[in-house]
Amino acid sequence: MPLNYQNQVSLLKDILAEHCDDCCGTSAECEQVERLVKSLMANTQIDQNLKSVLQNIYSYSHNGINAPVLNDHIASQKDNLTQWLSDIDSFS
């Protein structure tokens, strides 16, 4: 059963919050974030401001997959993660 919009947003927030709180994660989580963002971006009803945030999150996850030390990448993005979580709450 596919996830609806609210389920996708909730899952995305959960993964990003864990990265933000723990400053660690897995490449599989980054791949999941990429898939969620792609799916959300395909939604024609999505707020334009949220699309901009999602593009930044996609870059973050893509770079995380390719990062030599993923946990360092996540830690370096802590401020962005906090902002993105706030933005998602505002625009979704």
C-alpha cells in the first residue's frame, strides 16, 4: 500500500529528526529520504516554498549517500536539518 502525502511528510520528518538529534544515520536512510522527496515533489498540490526546501533536502541526502564519513556529513548539516524540520511544519 503506497504512503499518502501526510504519511510521506511524517516519515521524512522522522528520519530528518533522528539525523538532527543523533548526528548519525545510514546510507539506506539517505536513499529513503531521496525516494520520499521525489515522491513529494511529484505532488502538483505541494506548496512552492516546500518544493525549495525539498530540493535542499534531496541534495543533503544525495551528498550523504556519497559522503566518505556519513556521520560527519550529518553533523555538519545540523543547523540545516533544524531549519528544514521547521520549514516542513510551516509549509505542509
